[in-house]
Amino acid sequence: MAHFDFEKMQTIQKELQAKYKEKWTPMEPQYAKDKLLYMFIEAGEMADIIKKQGDESIMQDMPVREHFIEEMCDTLMYLNDVMLCYGISPEELEEVYLKKHEKNMKRW
């Protein structure tokens, strides 16, 4: 996969949301906090793998690494859900991200 970015991720999330629209909450601002909480849970699962398996396992044990990356994907999926709930486009994210990067480059 040569190019995988937030635009592609949001397209995938919209596809998933459409498939389960009868079962899942809609991508609206009032549901963003739930998505954010789920994102924190998934990030916690990543931290749990680091704690229990260790850095070396993540780097060298392929099943552990795949599980870690899967939890990372879950975290990114929920981040994209939050973005979709608030109508944040990949272009808007990029613009603010680059401004923040520039600001951080000038910090010290």
C-alpha cells in the first residue's frame, strides 16, 4: 500500500458506519465523547501489550507485533470517528498539524 492517510481511513470508517448504521450510533457531535472514550480504551490496550509483552516482543515476536498494531489500528479508527463526528477533514487536520509542528520546532 503506497499511500495510506486519514482520507483513506475516513473513507473506510464511513463504509463501516454505513454497513452498521442500524446498530451503531451516528457520526454526530453528541456521540464524539463516546468515540473518544473508546479510543482511550484501545490506547490502553496498546499500553497493556507494552507492559506485559515488552518492547523486545513488539519488535521481534510477529504475533505480539501484529496484536499491538491491531490495537493501534483500533485507536486510529476511533480517532477518525471523532474527526467524523465533528466534521474534521483530513485537509483541516493536516493544516493544523503542520502549524503545530512548526510551533513545536521553535519551542527550545
